[in-house]
Amino acid sequence: MTFLPAVRRFLVAIALTIPFAAGTARADGAQDAATFINNFGNKAIAQLTDPSLSDEELYKRFRVLFEEGFDVPYIAKSALGRFWPRASEQEKAEYSAAFEDYMVQVYAGKFRAYSGQTLEVTGGQPAPEGGVTVASTVVKPDHPVTIIHWTVDSSGGKPKIRDIKIEGVSMITTYRDEFANEILQRDGKVAGLISALREKTGNTGVAGNGHGASLEQHSNHLIAATALFFARATSNRFGPS
């Protein structure tokens, strides 16, 4: 008779600790994500802002950091949106390679314009869609503070950036809209987007060549730390070169 009440009390005690343990895990996850963004930003500045770097070495380093810190397959798939299921396996592979080349080609060179901006991480909290949202600000002397939110996911065992929102504008949403528009202008085919991406990088099919045609000038870029990867532009990325 005394055994069941004891067991009941034990189970109640265990149950009461579960919400606390889950809350602690979420808090730890948020702190880990914030630390990851802070460290990653510092690493990017340290490795990519040396003015003595050749273009080849800069692009090479950028690609390594991009693959290390960002969930590239997830971002590429999300940016293609509703057209991903319509693409063949070969088109998915070619698009993913062209997408990465495009991101490297467009953004690596922006680190040439680095002029002492600082990325200040202000904290992290669980995101409604999963993962963690890390809040940060970009500070540049005599310029308004820019607010940046990073979506970090660790489901693969290591923290990876899945999206960046600069002043509320999502990187993935921006590219999804632009890519959809490009596809629709090219007979609704993913192959048309692949061609457009290759045209912008001068890549005719060999991934990672690191060389290509000059891209159009982007206006209103928010150049700071790793936010340079996907800084907002007011011009259309697929406009005339």
C-alpha cells in the first residue's frame, strides 16, 4: 500500500522536472546559437578583410566559410520554392551548384569594402518555425544602426545559418521572389534560371571556377561582417549587367 504512493510521488517529481529541463535546453540552444553567430562573424572578418588577399584566395576562403556556416542545400532548395519539386534530379544538382557559385561570386568581393563595421550579437531565442533566432546589430560610425536576425538550426548536429533578415527583409524570401520571376520570364523552366545564374558568374557548367563576368553594381548594400553575404540591395539582381 505504501509502494504506489511512493511511485506516484516519484513520477510527479519527474514530470515536474521535464518542463524545467526542456526550458533549460532551449535556453542553452539559444545561447549556443548566439555564440556561434558571434564567433562566425569574427572569423569572417579575420579571414576575409585582409587587403593583401588575391581575388582567387578571397573567393576560396569565402566559399569555405559559406559552406561551413550556412545550410547551403536548405537555402538553395528554399530559394527555388515551388519550382523545386518540378525540377529533375539533374536540374536540382545543376541549380544547387550554380546557386552556390552565384552567391560566392556576388558577395565575396563585398569584403573589399569592409571599413571597420562591427557585428554585435544581442541574444537568441527559440524561433516559432524551429531553430533559434539570433538578434544582432551592425554598427558603423556616423551611420544608423542596422538590425539583423539570423535563423540558426542545429538539427544536423552542427549550427548552420538558414536565413538572414535585414531590417525584417528575409534573404530566402527575396531570392525566392526573384528566382520565380526569372523562371517565369524564361518559359517557366528551371533550366532558364540555371542559365541566368551561370551568365552572372561566367560559369558554363564547371562549378567553383571562381572566375567570371563582372556583376552589376548593387546599391544600398549593408556591408558589415557576415551580413555582407546577403546584404539587401534595391536593384534587381538579374537586371542588365
